[in-house]
Amino acid sequence: MKILVTGGTGFTGKALVRRLINEGHEVVALDYKEGLATDELRNMGADVVIGSVVDKDVVEKCMQGVDVVQHLAAAFRELNVPNSYYDEINVGGTRNVLEAAEKQGVSKFIYCSTCGVHGDVENPPANEDAPINAADYYQQTKYAAEPVVYEFANRGLKTVVLRPTAIYGPGDPERFYMIFKRVNNGRFPMFGSGKTLYHPLYVENLVDAHMLAMEPGKGDGQTFLIGDEEYVSINDLVRRVGNALGVDVKIQYFPLWPLIVAGHIFEKVCKPFKITPPIFPRRVDWYRQNRAFDITRAKKELGYEPKVGLDEGLAKTAEWYRSEGYL
């Protein structure tokens, strides 16, 4: 089939594009900037288009002849932009892609949302019907786009919404890098008790879910949480990263409240100057918000089975960080 992957040069996008090409599909990868793997993807045969999902002409051009849309493009860690930027990309951009997909008559539209729409999980593990409590504007706009997807589903477009947990793996220089870097130094500063729950998701497991969601009749009109088989405390996660690196890490505990205050202060002070703050509320949330989810629905309805376990995934990621000179 011919597949359009928006956000195709990002971390998850490039992993998905590689898989699609390896399985014989024709791929158009749309992204707003050149990514780390752009040349690699082009050499593999992907048609990489640099443009924005807010540009209707670009989107319609990319949609020509497309059978399935994998919509991953999103404003994510954009700290020095107004909230309207998140609305424009995450909600308006999603509508643009849906409109073009409907016009083209695609057979399936898969929207990549986030588990973050559930916020701090009060009674873990949460399933897809748990309360929505998006904590920041990224999560709020990712959720705001979900009803737009359902709107088109009600008009006949086959859609699937995936809510991935904390994605990590080889090829990602950002998401888990700070954890690995601190553990590699042998000491890890833990703010709070470290008992907060966290749900990792190895990137190839997520790609498996995206591939399954493309299949005819699977998951139509439904929403699925996608995570690894297990969720862990952040204490356990840190220790298992240490095992992956072969480091006997010492966890040092500090009170959490000064970090919470500092996060809000730095964000407010830095924003007018468009400076990235050294600490901000979303990063602080890692220490205090429970993220643990029930993936039963994805198993039953999509046939999803996370093949790579946490220890194997962390070992593969550690190997990549070292081979690329990050550690």
C-alpha cells in the first residue's frame, strides 16, 4: 500500500517508516524539518517531504494515491512558543490531514495521541475509560484532536486512536537520555519517594501497534492505550537502567516541593525571553505523576503483544547511546 506518515522524520516516525518500507509499502514521510534520519529514509526509498500539516496544499499533495494515513505529527516539546502554536499544529493540523484523507478516500486513518491525556492516574492501572485529566497544553491539545478524529469516523472514515505510554529506544537522543546519563555517572538524584509509577514503551513495540491498526477491520472507531507489558516505580526503572549499563547506581533522595516551585518559577521567568528553562513543570511531573495503564483492550482487539521486554529494551538503548557517543 501507499502510506502517508506525518511526523515521519521524528523518533517514532522514522522507526515506523523503516518498518513500512521493509515490509514492502510505498511511504510518503511528511515533516516540518529535516530529521536525523532524513537521508537514511530517502536512501531506503521513502518520499520525504518537508512541510507542515497546517499547509493544506502540502497535505493534499502528499495525500495523492495514499491508502492509509499514520498521523504522528505534533508540537511536542516546544517551550518557547505561544499556546496557540499547539492548537494550530495538534488540532488544526489534524483536521487538515483528516479532511485530505477523507477527500482521497483512504481506507484507514491512525491517530497517535498520548497516554498523557489521563494525567496523574489516581487508581492505577488506568484503562481507556479512565478520567481525562490532561496536565499541560501539549496533552490538552492532543486530546482536543481526538473528537475531531471521531467526527470523521462518524462520517464513515475508518479511524483508530492510539495512546502510547513513555516511548524510548535506540535512535532517541532525548526522552530517556537524561535518565541514562545520570545513572551512568553512578548517582541519581531522586526528588520524592521514587515510588511513582511509570509505564515505558519500547519504540518497536509501538510500531507493532501501528502496523496492527492498519489491518482491515481491526480497531475501527476505537481508542487504545499502548504500553509495554509492565509498568514500574521510577526507583525500579533507575536501578534497571543501571543494570543495563552495568553501573551500581546510588539513588540520592531529596524533597520534591522545592523542585515543583522552581519549575514554575523558571518557566515564567524564561518564557518572555524565549529561553528554555533548566527545569519546568512537565519535567517535574516525572517524579510525582503516576502513569500506569491497562493494555488489555489493545491485546484483545488489535492482537497487540509487546515483544520486547523492559530489560531487553533498556539494554538495546544503552548499547545505542554508547555506540553513538552519548555516554
